[in-house]
Amino acid sequence: MKIQKKIFLALTIVLIMSLLPGCGLVDSIRGMLPGQSVSTTSESDDEDEDEDATISVTLYNYTDYDFQELYYSPVDEDDWSQIRLGRERILESYSSIDIDLPDLAGHLYDIKIVDEDYDDYEFTEVKLKNRTELTITFDGSLMATSVFRNGDEEYVYGTLNGESTQYSSGGSSSSGSYGDADYYGFDIYNESDYEIYSIMIGPSAGAASGDIDVLPSTLASWDSYYVSGYASDYGWDGDDEWTIYVTDVDGDTSLAYDNFNPYTVLWIDIHWDDAQGGYVSEATY
């Protein structure tokens, strides 16, 4: 009798399965058959990870030189892969291009660039994620700055033909310098349509008459200048809050004395404010 019941049950299950093709119930019923087990693995679990995943990065060439070649490599592997720089195979000075890269583990890349003079720029452990903006600058020091979608920034210093250009320790924290606590070094960008005559800097606690002009000559529109020195040369060591004040060739000036920290600042952008009729200096750290 027990054998007949088992045969009847099996025939009943087979009949139901034939009436419900493609239904998810079939897989569950199969688990009722002798010698079968019910799988709980979803279809998505069976799919392999996408090994061809890519990220999109916008590369900005903020140097005075055209880029002719661009390469990337996993960190410390020295296995360079070339990236085509658009239809013209060149990235002109002060221009940008969107590039696609494989999504490497840890989002870390080694980057190599060859410019129009065949000089090699190399950057190690550059962090890149999807929709990162990567800016290359070369004003006294060679630097790659990554700006992520949430606004966070990280930067690394590069080498020029194998030689270090590092003025500070680099990284995503504060900048230092050659181990000297009173050393300062940062870029100033004139992002206005006017030529700047003087840029005065000095400790905010001191008198304006004691400030110094850091420009050796006028700073052209949309040009930049790298400022560096030792605070102790002026008796300013120990003060980490300085001011910057701008005057252009027409005599127009800053709206106010803008404050910044000379030891942690990366660069300062100078803008002309049409609404208020004066210059504004914005520090980036």
C-alpha cells in the first residue's frame, strides 16, 4: 500500500508540473520528489561580477603644455595602458576631456602623462572613482587633484622625468614642506579678465604696512604664480592666519582682506565680483 501511495504521489506531481510550465512553483515541487533538494540561490547570485566595469573621469589639463600621451597602470605594477586623447590624440593646455578607465581595486591608479616637450609626468596612487574630476597643475610643483561627486578632494604630487617636484607631503590632509615648519608654498590663480599689479600677503594680526608683495611682475589674466618662502624670514613664524589683498593695473582692489592658512592651503583663486566691484580671493585646502 505504501508503495502504491508513493507512485500515486509521484504521478500527481508530474501531472501538475506539466500543467504549470515556466511557473516558479515547478521548482518548489521538484524539491518534493525523492532525491531532490530545493535551491535557495537567486538568479542574481549566480551571475558573475562584471569584470569589465568602467568609470568615467573628466581630465583637466591646467598646465601650460599640451598632453600628447596618457597612460594608467595598477599601483606598483608598471604595466602601462595607453588612453587615446580624443580624435586629435592630444589634450591642449587649459582644456579637458572625458575618459573611461577600468574600475580598479581600491580605486587607486598610477598615472603617466607625456607632454609636448616629451617630458614625463608620473603620479602614484591617484584615487579615481566614477565621475571624478582629475586636474593636473604644474606651477612650481606638479600635482594631480581628484574632486569627487560629494565635493571631497585628494591630491598627490608627481615626478617630472623621474625627479620629485614635491613642495609638501601631499595627501588628503594638510600640506607640509621639506620638514621645515615655517615653509609655505601654494599657487595663486588669476581667474579674472584683468591684469593684477600686486598681491600683498602677511599675518592677519600684523599691520598692513608690514605685508609683502609676492609678485615679481604683473600677473596676467588667467595666469598663475607659485608663492613660496619661509615665514621666519619676515618674523612671521608662529602665525597660521594670513591675509591676501589684490590690486590690479587699473587700481581696483580686493573687497576685503581675505584670510587663509599659508601652511595648509593648496591654491588661491582670485575672482572679480561684478556685483560688488572688487576682487575676492578663495582658498582651497
